[in-house]
Amino acid sequence: MTSSERTRAEIHVRGAKKSFSGRTVVDVDELVLGDSAVEGLLGPNGAGKTTLMRMIMHSIPLDEGTVTLHKRDGSTITLSELPPHQMVSNGVVKSTQVVSDFDQLTILDSLLLALATPGDESPIRWKAERELAKKHEEEIRHQLDRFGFGNPNEVAGSAGEKKLLDIVRCLLLKPDVLLLDEPTAGLPDDITQLVMSAVRELALGGTSVVIVEHDLEVIWELCDEVTFMAEGRVLMKSDPETIRNNSLVVEKYLGADHA
Amino acid sequence: MKDTGRGVGVVGDDTPQETAPTPTSDAPGTASAPTADPAGRQRPAWAIPLLAAAVVAIGAFVSEFIAESLVIGATENAPLVLAALGFALLYRLNGLLNVAFTETVTLGGYFAIWITSTTGWGFAAAVIPAGILSGLLSVATYLLVFRPAKKRNVDGLELIVISFGLALFLRHALQFVFGFRARFFETPPPNTIDVLGVGVPSFRLLAVASVAVLSFAIYQFIRRTSYGLQIRALASNEGLAESSGVRPLNVTLLIWFVAGFAGGLAGAFFGVASAVTPLLGTRQLLLILLVVLVGGIWDLLGVVWVGAATGIALTAMTLWLGSDLWAQLILIVLFLGLLKTRGGRLTAGSKV
Amino acid sequence: MLDWLDAFLISGLFGVVQIIGLGLLVHLQMGLTRVANFGVAGFWGLGLYVFGILYGKVDWPFGDPWQFLVCAIAATAASALAGLFVAWLISDLDVDGALVGTLGFATVIFLLATAWSDLTGGAAGLGGLGFPYDAGPAKTNEFIWFVLTTAIVAGILAYVLWVHRSPYGRLLIAVGTNEPLARSLGKSSTRAKLTLFTITSGMMGLLGVMQAVMFRFIIPANVTINITLAALAGLILGGITRAWGAVVGVLFTVALFDIVIQFYVPLPQEWYTQAIPVAREAIFGLALVLVLLFRPKGMLGEMKRPQLMRRIHDFK
């Protein structure tokens, strides 16, 4: 299978349809995500971006069609047949759109939770905690320092801190494909910059990143390629510059004053 | 321990159903078979009428079995349907799985005894006042416990534990008021009325009538009155209903009163059939829960039908197996299997 | 020997230790993982009865202590399997479904204990049990058994404390506080619940075994919801999310009634037969309601992860 090894994992969406109470929300004939390092998913509200992401993660079942993952080693797996919690072990990770955290757990807890394997989480493995912390000590310190978390032994307080923690958990899972749903919404500018540089770093390391984002500056700055969606369909896919100047995109989404 | 209030020995002393018929017991018509049988074997020509006689005998036996199951099951378990209906009102319309509801059942029995013994009224006259007292008790538990709990955002697991605690409290506190021992109604033995060849005590028919009247009234009330509209609005979308001003306290209090009323009636009917004990209501908890969860796939009337079907199945199995404990056991296992196969839809669907 | 110790006091203390043990296990299930278990009596009672039947009704080719060990292990395994099964039954249900599933299981055990009288002795009870050793007078034997049971419960406490300090405990808390988020991080919450129930139910079964030997006689009335609610009342009063919650809470509920009031408060003799046991249940019930309304986290309060994490790690 060496001939089919690829530099990045790709997600192929084929004939994927989803409707809620008779209204078609997503209807994508053919879409490949991951053929470039960082891809943006753009479109007006109700274009079906978040639904599509959830369909990829199979947290929403598809009415029709398939989602397949083409791994870096050349093997292929049908994501739309897997239970949601098996996405991570196949290298597909998604951040949550709404702010979501574990009420009782500290920041450090969250990082260790993301890092722990099922083996670490055995109900009878005596020294698991120490081994886990020791094995990942550098990485934990690196992430804590980089994002300037306050005290890692506290529970995340503000919505921004929770959001950031969510992204850091995703980074620690070392995904092959990372789906980010509005990762910088609600974050201050300096933190947004930090998140963007972390994402870029991850992409350089071979992860395929897909971003849904309303902050257009983030999209233009970060993405190598942009897919434009409206009314559940993929209308075009191209480099940011082309998308930005496309009349259809301007008309449907960006608004005349943007160009 | 579990057999007070149900089982086969409660039909009345002079009825032939006192002992549970099993497939081996003598049924009318089979008595002549043993003498005719040897003759039948020698002369094949006799075989056909004999066979016919056997079919008739088995048919008579089976139809008797069916008639008994239907009549006894439906009448004896009418209080279960009443209790399930009351429980379902709270569960579906107030979103609360209230374990302490069973204590309004228990206390309904005690209230009825208290009324008959202090006023000298007959049982039938005491039923409605007992229901009203239970309804008031139900309202009191809402105002004193569940409303404050909702206001403090106690939810899910904790709310169920609270209702368990309240049930435990009421079940034992009442013994300081009504005594530790089982209590019996000191009313004259009831008339027995013949239904499909099965003798049924009159109070059981009263229980069936209560189920019919109450479920019809509740159904009509919810479907056709403006209060009913508010109740439905409240149940389907609490937030929306609240913001559009639907949630007057009265609506909720009314639901709690009617639920407690149904529970109290159930308790009085359970109690008059055998005895009133502190465990009267608790013993019905699991059956009520199962009936409400499974019946709730449809609507409130579904609870009534599933409750009636459960009662009939329970009686049929009790008659067949000769043991109400095994009958209950089989029924619970069946229900739990259903719970698993229907999965989350069962519990999700039960709340409107 | 042991003249200073009242025989009833030993059985009172034994009961306290039992409830602490059950409370600790319920803490893992309901406090950390937030899976409702109202069928504690069933898992405990299954261990009690499986042990009683195997020990009392089967002709073993070997005597004690092997007979005890084999029966105890089988009873523990039976409860563990039942735990696995019930966890599977309720794994995709909400809290209402979990209530019905666990309560239904406990009722099935109770009904079996009552109805299957060939095997269980029915309502008349099952006897023929004894201590797997003989150290002389009954009181000495009972005292030794009490000490052994206390050691087992101390072991359970040590395990619970370890769980709080392990990635496993973190997984349980994550599943308990935000199951969808835990699943999105690749955690199989179903697997976590199944292993949890297998282990904790097995432990409950073992506690049932200890009970069977201590009292040498089993009746269905032993395995009613009251034991579940006693464990729950203690745990919630102490603090459902805290490792020491069950220990503290049970001291203020069961121990207060069964030790302090029974032995050290001079009350009229006739109260002890009915009034006090009934008042005990009423007050447990009231305690559950009042604690959950006014101090839902119990006497010990919130789970203190920050302090714990600071103690076991040195990230700053």
C-alpha cells in the first residue's frame, strides 16, 4: 500500500444528505477535505457548516451518503459507520462549537484526561497517574506556558478560558484531521493569535485542519483553501483570494461593501 | 410478603374461584371422561363424540380461564390503573418522576379507614373524601418539597433521591399517626355481583367505574378545556409556556391534586381488598413505574390500557402458575426486556 | 476475653461498617459517574443468597476455609456479573430508565428469594451457615468476623481514595459531569460504566457474603430497598462527591441510631421494638430531603479537585 500513502489524511464526503423535519440542511455531492493543510468552510448562517461537521463526526446520523477517512498510511475507513467515540482513535477530532467543560475538573485534569489512553484509565492500574503525568510532563508544561493559563490547578473560569481549554484538549489528542468549529469566537485578540499559530504549527506537522469561522480575518490569514457553502450545498472551493473576489460569494455572504 | 392486596384468594369466600384452577384441576365437563374413556378406546365409533366432549371441556375450561383472567384481572387491578394514571399525570405533565407518589396511595387507604371508623359511613361513602385528603397531601408535598427543589434547580438524579427520601419519611411517619400494625376496614362484607360467571365484590366494580370515570374526565379536561390547553403548553415547552404567561401556580396545583386524588382512591380500593399497611403503596411502585414508562409511549390513555393489560396478564399468570410472586417476576423481566429493546425512546417518549 | 464488649454492640458496629462499605461503592457509581443505582440491595442480596445457597445446600468435598473461599468467590463473581448485566441494561437509558432498571433488578432478586423457596427457604429463611473457623465462644468468632469485615471496608475506602487520584477516576468524573464531551474526546462512556458496575457490584456481593456469615441466617426481608436508602442517606449527608462522604455520613445516621441511641441513650424499653426503628427510617428520609434541599453537597461540601491535584502534581 506504500504507493497510496499520502502526506495528509483526507475526508471524503459523498452524496451526504440530511434534513430536519422535511427541510434539507445538508446536500453535498462530493467534497474532499484535507487535500490542503488548512481549509476554511465559509458560508452564511444556515448554510449547513456545523451540521456537516457533526455529520463527519457521526454525532448526527446521515440520511444518505457516506463519509470516509483516507488515512496517511493509505488505509480507508467509513466514518459514517463508526460510533462517535471511535473517531478519536482514528485520528479525527472536533472542537465543540458551544462552550463546554467538565464542571468539577481542573485545567490540569482536562489536559491529563485528553492525554490518557484506555490503558492508563484501567480501574486497577496502580501507578497510572504518576506515569501519565511523567510521560507527558514537557508537553503539558509547553501548552500551559504557551497559552498562559492561570493556575492549572483551578477549574477553568471564564467562557474564553473554557473555549481555549477545549482547543488545547483537541491539540493534545494529536489528530490527523482536526475540525474546528468557530475556534476563536469569544477569545481576545492575543489569544486568537496564539490559537492560530498553534493551528499552523499542527498543520505543518501533517494534520489536516478544517475551520468553520465567522471571523473572516482568521480565514484569509490561515487557510490555504476555502470551501464556500450555502443552503446546504458546496458552491465552490478555491484559494482564499479567488473566493474573496468571487461575485457569488460577495453577493451571498460577504456583502457588496466588502469587496 | 408481597401478596397482600393481590393474588387469588381475595375473590370472596363463597365463589368457586377461591382456589386457583390449574390445568390439572377438575373443570366442569371433564368429570365424566374417566369412565367413558376405556369404553371409547374399545369402540372407535365413540371416539368422535368423546373427542368433541373433550374439546368442549377444554374449551369450557379455557374460556373459564379467560373469563376469570379478564374479570378478576381487570377488576382486582383497577386500583393499579388508578395509581399509574396519577403517577403518569405528574411524570408527563410535570416532568417529575415522583417516587413519593406511592405514599399518597398508602395514605388514601389510611384516610378511608379513618373516615369509616370515625363517621360510621360505609366504604363507598368514604372513597371520595379519602381521595380528596390524598389530593391535598399531594399538593402539600409539592408546595413543601418539590416546588422549593425546582426553585433551587435540583434536578435529575437528586430530585429522584429527594422523592425517595420523602417517601421513606411519609411511610414511617404515618405509623406514628395510624399505628404500626396492619389495619382492616370494619365495614360489612360486600355484595358479590356476577360478571361473566365470575363473582366480583361490589367495591371492585366501584374501582373499575372510578378508573373509567376518572380517566375519561382527565382526558376530556386536558383535551377540551382552556386549563387543559395550558397544561399541554406547560408540558410540551415549559420555557415557552412560562414566558407566555401560562404558568399560573393553579395549573400545577391542580395536576398535583388530581394525581393525589387518583392515588388516594387507588389506596382505598387496595386497602378494602385486604388490609392497609405502611407498605401498601411502595409495593406497587415498580409496577406503576413500568406501566407508566411503557404506557407512556402513547399518551395518558395508553397508561390506562397498558395498566389494564398488565393487571389481566398478572391475574392470568397467577391463575396459571398458582403463584402471584412468579407472575410478578415474569412480568418484571418482560418489562425490563422491553425497556432495553425500546432503549432511550421509552423514557424520552414518556414525557409528553 | 472480650467481656467488655456487648454482643449486640458487635453486630451494631458490623452493620455500620457494612453500610459504610455500600455507601463508598455507591459514591463511585452515583457521586462520581452519576449513574443512578437504586438496586444496591439487589447486588448485595445476590451475594448474600448465592453464598448462602452454595455454602448451606451444596455438598462440598472439602471443608472450611476452602469451602468458604470457593463460595465467597462464586458469590462475588455472581454479583459482579449481575452488575455487568444491569449496567448493560441501563447504559443507553436516562436517569429514569436507570431507576427502573436497577430497582427492577433488586425487586427480581427479592421476588426470587421469596418465591424460589426450594432453594432459598422462602420467607422462612435459609440457615446452615457458620464461621469458616472456630476460635471459641460465639462472641469471639463474631468479633473476629467484624474485624475482617472492617478490613475489607478499609480496603474499599483505600480503593476509592486511589480512584480519586487516578486517570480512571478522572474518566469517571468526566463521564459523570459531561458525557457527550467525554465521548468527543474518544472516551467510551459505556465501557467505563460497565467496568465500574462490574467491580463495584462484585464488592457489594462480597459485603453480602460477610453479612451472611455474620448472622448465619438469611431472610428476604434482609434485601429490601431500606438498605439501599440507608447507604444513600449516609452518603448524601456526608457528601456524595467526596471519598470520605460515606464514612462521615454513616457515622451521623446509622451509627447514631444503631449504636448511640441503641446503647447509650436511656429510653423507655418498649420504644426499642417499634418506635425507634420506625423513627430511624423516617429521619433518614427527612435527612435526604433536607440535605438535598439546603446543602446538596452534604457535610463535606464540593469535590475538591484543585487541592487534590496540587497535592499529587507539581505543575504551576
